[in-house]
Amino acid sequence: MADMATDRKPAAARAAAGFLLLAAGLSALLPLGGCDGSRTATDAAAVAPAADADDGASAIAWHDGDVDSAFAAATASGKPVLLYWGAEWCPDCKQLKSSVFTRADFVARTRLFVPVYLDGDLPGAQAWGDTFRVTGYPTLVVLTADRREITRIAGGMDLNLYATTLDNALGDVRPVAEVVDLALSAGAPLGADDCRRLAYHGFGLEDADVFPPALLGRALRNAAARCPAEPAALRSRLQLLAAAQAAGAAAAPGADAALVHAALAETSVAIADDAAQGNIDVLNTFPTGFFAAARAADPAGAAALGTRWDAAARGAASDARFSPADQLFAERLRVVAAAGLADDGKAPPALAAATLARADELLAKHPKGFVHASIVNAALLLFADLGEWERSRDLLQAEADTSKNAHYYVGHLAQVEEVLGNRDAALRLLAEAWARSAGTATRAQWGYDYLRGLLRLSPDDTVAIAATGRELLDDLGTRENVHRRTRQRLTKLGTELGSWATTPERQSVLRQLSTRLGEVCSAGPGPVDPSCAALWPAG
């Protein structure tokens, strides 16, 4: 569950073409309250996540103090740290809180850890994102008291597995990278504990260079072959994880036919296993482009895969082991596969109608609270896949009218208007979403969206672009607020501003903004990072 641009990283959180998710993470895995950026990372307080009617997060005894003191408490108690990095507005975070943090078995396991919540808008919180290499909301990371990472926990799993995943981390505190290395070692024995660590680690929540896809695929494939025969579910899940890595390579532009055929064969074997339904979170990591690539390489084989895929997704869509939102994500997987395998790139009308009816059913059944918010997010992605933009607009408007986090839905509404060709409405809504956001990191995210919208939709409005860029940088204030999550956005803006600055007038604006960024990067205590000011070209 990463930040919903995402930033929920699995496919269940990726938007259809033309629909740009605003959630950070990816997701996304996705904060209210302001911060002035005047405090350091060690000052970031750790508090219990905000509660809601159906939120059991308060049942967890969250550490009362900052992150440094959480590690001090871990040292004193001999317990690992369970770090929850999230945001109050993020739908995936709400899903986590309503479906996982409410479970008695999970709550009981957290007593064996020092659980600490870090809201992304707390002063200094984004600096911890640098330290722990986390970007998308939500991310759950288990660390030793000396700050070595043991594992990351992904979302969308069978709800019974979250407590078990904590058990795995308690029983084996080796960093998962060491377990991956073991799986890559020729002939090295793999025990059930090793296999569980690999099977339930949140691969894909790290930076891409931590576990390169080809290397990770080989490790998972080795593990599937060398793990104990029992429990068979571990082997099945590892086979499916390896197939997902192969599918990612097959869906890449320019992938050769042999690669696609191999991925199709591997996936067909893995999806044929009865355990596939229980591993719907792994199916969500398959890239949507894989199905079209498979159809082009082997129409008959792809069709057979589609039948098995649909059976697994259809079963998961009514499986009580999954949250309501994840059940709807499973419905969406049926649409994604069917569209990719169809000649016209569209899901059959009967399937589209059935999945839309299921979305309506779940929204009606859960009309408010955190469960509702997570279902809304799943429904919006389904609507985008099906081109149901009017449905998207209606749902987003209703949420914007009632939500405490209206900026999130207003920002999405802007994207719908842009897809529908209503440029003025889109820009007005992007500006409104930014104005209604609060908190340094959150305002940076929505200011970024508005500035990008101006560059796309009104590139000749140099006055608005200059004013928006200036306000965005003024909000940041000092380099203490230019960390991983915000820095990634500034980097993308730098590329886009460089491409935009094609006239003397535009180049003048870019010079002004680059100068202001340099001032931000030079302000504040601590050493100056020259790479910060270089994020935007000089114009």
C-alpha cells in the first residue's frame, strides 16, 4: 500500500491512462496540520493516528514521543520498532487503519514491538523519509533497535497474514536483503522461515536499485524450487511473485518475444494453482501492459491465462479474507485483464456492468468512515479503467462536499475535468485543491500538481507560472523541507520547466524560480547540499 500516485505501488493503485492519481503514494500507498519547518528530524513527534468511527488505530499503544525516543525505548526493552509512515488524508492509510489496525491478532502482536506513527506533515518527518528510504504513504517498516531494517509490509494481503508477518519478523531479525542473498546462493539450504520472509516481504516498496527486478525474480524462483514442500502455500506464493517479476520485464517497451513467451508460460503455471485466489495482492503487482503483450505473442496461451486469471480474481472479489476495498480491486483486475486481452482494448460490456454494480453495492454498504474512503479510491480506479468519467465526477464531488480532506478529492476532480477536456475547470480545481491543503509536505504535493497543470494546460501564462512557482518555494522556506518525497517532485518539475522554457520570457521566469530555489536550499541550519539548488536548470 503505497502512496497513491500512487503511491500504492501495486497495479491496484495505478490509474488508467490519462487519469493521474494525486495521492502520494503508492501507491499508494497517500496529513493535516501545518509545520513551519524550523525543527529537525529528531523533533518529529510520534503520535497515534487520528481516529474515525471505524478506525481501531487507537487500540494500538503507539509510542508517545519522537522517532529517536522510539528507538531508545526499543533498545531498553529489547523490542524491534514498527514504524508506520502515513498521512491523515491518504485513502490507503485509512484502509490500513480500518482493516488491519482493528484486528485483535495484529494489535496483540504490536505489543511485542515499539509501534511508532510518523505523520508525513510533522516537523522533520520528511527527513526521516530520507533515513528510512520511504516515500509513499502508507509504509510499514520493521527495524531493529540499532536501526537496521528487517522487513517492509505491503498492503492488500489476506487479512489473516498481517499478524503472521510480524511473527516472521520477530522470529528472524536478519535484514531481508540477507535472505535474498541466501536464495541467490547456489545450493544454499532454505528453511521455512527463509521462505516466509521472502514470501511476505513488501518487495516493490523499496527503491528500484535495492532489489533489481531480474535479480529478485531469480531469487524468488530459486526459493520456490528449494523451499520445503510444506506448507505448499509458500511455494505457490513464491512462484507467483517470481512470475510477476517476469511479467514486468515482458511488459516493458521493446521486450523481445522470447521474454514474453517465457513470462506467459511462468505466469500460466503460477496462476493455475488454487492458491492464486488467496494471493490477490501479488496479482495486483502484475503490470497492466502484460496482457496485451501476451496476447500479441501467443493469443491462445494468453486467452487460457485470462480464463484462469479471471477465476482467481472473481473468487477474491467475494473472499472475506480481503477488505471490501481489496475485493473491489480484485474486480478491477478482471477488467484490466479482459481489456488487455481484447482486440479493441475494452472489457466486455457484461463484465463492465457487473463490476460497476459491485462498486455501487460496496459504496452503499459502507456509506461513511475509513472503509468508505478506501472503497471510493478503488471505485475511482475502476471507473477510470472503464472510461466512466461522469461516474468519477459525481463520486468525487460528493466526497469533496463531505470529506475533512476535501483537497484530495478536489484534486482528483481536476484530473477528471482535464480528461474531459475542460481545461479551465481543471486549473480552477487544481488551484482550489492546493489552497485547501494544509501541512508543508502536503502543500508541496498539491502545489506541485497545480504548477504542472499550468505548464500543461496554460503554458503561455507566465505570470501565473511564476507566481505559483514562487509560492510553492516560499512554502518550503528552507532546505529542511526539501527531502525525499518533495525532492522527487521538485526534480520532475525541474525537467518539465526546462522543457517549457523555450522563449526568452519563459527562460526569465525559470531563472527567477531557480534563483529562489537556490535561496531555499541555502537557508536553514546544517550543511548546504549543492545538489538541491541544481534540481532546476538555471534557465
